[in-house]
Amino acid sequence: MQSSTKTVNIVNVRISHKTAHVPLLEAASFKDKPKAYKEIRSLEGVQESVLIQTCNRIELYLVSEDGFRTLKAAEEYLASHASNHSAEARMAIEYSLNHNALSHLLRVASGLESMVIGEDQIANQVWNAYLEAEKANAVGPVLSLLFNRAVSVGRRVRRETGINKGAVSVGSAAVELAENLLGSLNEKKILVMGAGETGTLVAKSMARRCLSPIFIANRTYERALRLANELCGKAVKFDKLNEVLVDADIVFCSTSAPHYLLTNEIVSKLIMTRQNKNDLLVIDISNPRNVEEAIKELPHVKLFNIDDLTSIAERNKQERQKSVNEAFKIVDDEVCVLENAVRADSVREIVSELLSQIEKSRQRELAKALNMMGELDERQRKIVRDLTSIMLKQMFLPVVENFRQAAANNETELIEAATKLLEIKC
């Protein structure tokens, strides 16, 4: 007999800063997410999907009845997407299934898998990834349950452990790197390219350390202007960048542009006309990269990227170890609760069909009863309708809860027997 419970497997396939450097993350990143969702939907067994993509991770979360086959298909898809880097991608790909996938998602949302432990930015990125998937019609009830719970757990971890106190973002780590390299940042001329989420974090972190005004450039000038006004800085139009670059000490690049904004040619010409005698420090925390790597060979130019933040991230982790341990305990507790919820949800179709059959029967018998009772005013009819509805809910609510509890306990035979006894056709 075919089981009436729905088999649910949670699959996670990923490449992150833990196994890959910036060039590989850049090669594997998805430039066209709507197209990516169409391709992911066509992978073997995929029923639901969410793609999380940040500057240091690319992750697929999938729901499938055949978890292992879907895992292998997703692994091959992610590797092949890295094109010329596919062999390297295969070595860097990590994966998790079911319990481990749930645990990993909760750790990601809590900032425990981030380069900078406890960062707040990832919580918004996880939720925004879910909203993008929802917009692409890629999510269903399972991933809806998981991602809503993951964000809630992330909030609990930060609230109860204080893991997010202090400098806890890639942006703040980049500023800390600049401070380590140059000492005091005061009196330095600073340009932040990009006024999105990461650029804003860089600018705000820099504003707390630097008394000089910060220059902010963005493709949308009005956005740069708003951030500059908030931080008492100065907005720069992209076509006027050279006027600031010629005298800048530090440039932070954090835009979402799919191409180089600072090429070797541009920076070479800039160095020839540069008025500042100090070296130009460029920190590129974009994905894909905004700065051509060749500029680090130029005289008086120092280039750093996300890979260079590793030492700061490790020190941050050591300082937060107590909070990390507490956070892992919370995640371990929550993943068990979440597993039970996923299993309980596996009888959703059975419960839906049961309630549908009950409601059809109620409507049919109600119509007969009202017809037999003769003339009733609308108030009296409503009383009868409400009474039948309440009685059935009270009778079958325990049945529904027992179905869910049996699913949570993996009591498949009990579910099959109850389905047969109640003549639930699904």
C-alpha cells in the first residue's frame, strides 16, 4: 500500500568562505536569479527552493521526496554553474541533509556560520532570500515554515547570548582592517563606493572613527546623498569619482555592479596625477569584485579583499567563544523542535482532505435540516450554521492534533490505519 504521508527531505548544498576564496565565489554566483529559480525547479525531485547569495556564501535549500538524488543533482548544478572553475567548485561544495540541513540553516540565520561571527546583516539576507524565492513562486509550506522559524531563532540567539555586540559585519571588519593597516583613521580622506546595505555599514562604522567627512558614491546619486546627509559626509556622482580618488587615502568598494569599477587602466592614470603622497589603500568587499586584481602590482597601491578579513574574523570568534557556545545550545534545542514541526506538517494533505470531506458533509446535512425546519429568519439560520460548525470543530480538532502528533513521532502505521478507518481519500 502506498503511504498517505508525504515524504519530506530537506537538502542544503553550498559554497562558502570556509572552503572557497573570492574568485570561486564570484564564478559560482548567480547573476540572474529568476533564471536560476527556473533551472533549480527543473532539477530532479525539487518541490521547493530558496537561494541565499551573499558576498561570502552561495546556498541552495531544497525540498524533495528523494533527498539523495536531489542532493546529487543540486551539487552537480552548482559546480557546473561555476563554469571554468567547476572542478574547483566540486572540491569546495559542502552539503547537508534533513537534520543537518535544518541545523545549518539555523546557524546561518544566527550568524554562527558567518565570517564575522554574530553579524546582524545575515539575518536580513536570509529573510530577503526567502522573499525573493516567494516572489519566484519557488517556496511552499515546508520552506515557509523553516525560514520563518530560522529568522525567529536568529533573533532569539542574538537576544539571549549578546553574540552580536560590537563590530559584527563584513563592513565593520573591513574598517577594522583599514585601522590596523593605517593606525588612526582621523584626517584620512575616505571614499565609500556603494550605498547599499554593506556600504552603509562601512560608512557608519567609519563615521564613528573618523572626524573628517566621508565621501560616498552610488549609481543612484539620491541614495548617496541621503546617506551622506545622515553621516555629515559628502555625496559624489560616479562621473566625478576621479576628483576624490586623486586625493583619497582609502577606498571601500561594496557595490552590486557586475563588472570592474576600478580597472588597472583607470587606477594607472589616477596614480600619475595623484596629489596625495600616501599609498592608496583599496578594500574590495564586493561580490562580484569591483576592483581589478592587477592594480595591486601598481606602485603606491595596496589592494585587499574579503579573503584578507580572515584574521580579524578569527580573532572575533575567539572573543565571542562563550556566546558562541550558548548560541549552539539554543540551535540544538530549536532544531529538534523544528524537526518535529516538519514531520507534523507531513500529514497536511491528509488533514486538509479530512476537513474538506467533513465540511462537504456538514453543508449537505445542514441544507437538509434547514429545509425540514421550514421558514427561519436569517438570525436563526446563522445560529444553526454556527452550531454545526462548532460541533464538528470540537469533534475533529483532537483527531487533527493526533494525526500531527503521530507524524511527529514517525508513527506511520497508525496514520495509515486512521486514514483507512476515516476513509480519507488522498
